[in-house]
Amino acid sequence: MKKVFAIIICLSAGIMSSAAQVQFVGHRGASYIAPENTLSSAKLAWELNADGVEIDIYYTADNKVIVLHDGSTKRTSGGQADYAPKDVKASVLRTLDMGKWKAPEYAGEKIPFLSEELKLIPKDKSKYLVIEIKTGPEILPAMAKALKKGKRLDQCKFISFNWNSIVETKKMYPNNACYWLSAAKNGLLDKLDEVKAAGLDGVDLEQSLITKEVMDKCSKLGLDVWVWTVDNPESAKRCAALGVSSITTNRPGWLREQLK
């Protein structure tokens, strides 16, 4: 019986140790509370002591880089307009109210520019902005211009489902962490070899893909592993125990407290 208790204690200690080391990234900011991908959402995530804030970027008809998750403004504008970013100028897109659908106190929130998000990054160099590239590589020149203007490149990390986008980003910014995003189980283990060969830093996987087999192969290849989007403490503990280094969550402050 003592041996059983000792094993349980050791396992629990391992989970607590992993949970203490994992970092928490606010998914589109602190989007459980504030309207996603707005400046208010990012500010709140930083106030809640998130290690990082994740945002999504598109480019507009006049080649401005904006922060938006969907390929349309319909959902997060509360149905005000169904604009595709690349077909509309930034000045038009920024007339939309992206906050009042969430709560009255957020009325008047505009679609942010990437440059505005960069200004919000804390001076603490351990904090970072995770930029998800939602398009193909054609956005990269405009993104590079915004990053140069923002002067916070050293605190930026990049993710994308688009293979060409993330590979080209790594070539442009070899000193910045770049992760391939995936929610696809089929072919994942083979794809990890391509991730390594492309010089990427790791993978950012949907939580159901985090298994011992995947983690073991990533460890063997020297690839870092992030996970998204986790709001359940038990799921977070499972992923932390398996060795992920970062958890993307809609509730960064709350989830950190649950894992203490």
C-alpha cells in the first residue's frame, strides 16, 4: 500500500512540476471575457499576466495588416457587414463596431492594426505576441513593414496552418520562433519530419492530437510543442504532464490559477 501511495505522490508531483513550467497564451487575447482580437482583449490578457497573447492577421485592399480571425467580418461585427478583408480598405473595415456583440462596455472597439497590437506588448522581454498568419505568403511584405515600424520583432513568435507561409516566415526571421499549426491527425507523425527539415521550431497542435506517441517523436526530433485551445483544467493538466511548453486558452489568468 505504501508503494502505491508513493507512486501516486510521484505522479502528482510530476504533473504539478509540468504545470508550473508551462506557459499560458491568451487566445485572441482574454477572449472569454473581452471581444476577441480587439485591443481590449489583448490588454486584459496582459493584465491577467498571460505569458503571451495570440492574434490573427489578414491584409486589406490597401495592404494594411489587421487583426481578425475569420475571413469575413460578419460574425465578430455582430452581423453589421460581411466584408472579406482583402476586398475592402482598412478605413472602411475600421468603421465596424467589433465589441458591442460581446457586452455593452466594449461598444466602439475597432478592428486593430498589427502595429497597434505591437505597442501593447509589455516591456518585460519574457512576454511575447503570437502572430497567426491566416493567409498565404502574399501577406509577408506588408507584415514585415508593420513589424519594422513597430520595433518589437524580438518579442514576436509566428504560427500558421499555411505551410508556405510559416516556412517563408522562418526564412525571413530565422531568429524568431515559428510553429506549424495543425488539427489533422492523419499523416501528422510523418509531417513532423518535414517540420524538422524546414527548420521550424515546433508545432502548435489541437489538444486531441497531444499523445505520448506524438510527444515522443517531437522530443526525438527536438521540436517544441504548443497546444490549443484549452479551457478545461483537466485537459490542461494532461497536456502539461505530457510535456507541452505552452497552452493557448481563452482564459489565461483563470486557467493558470486552476493548475497551481
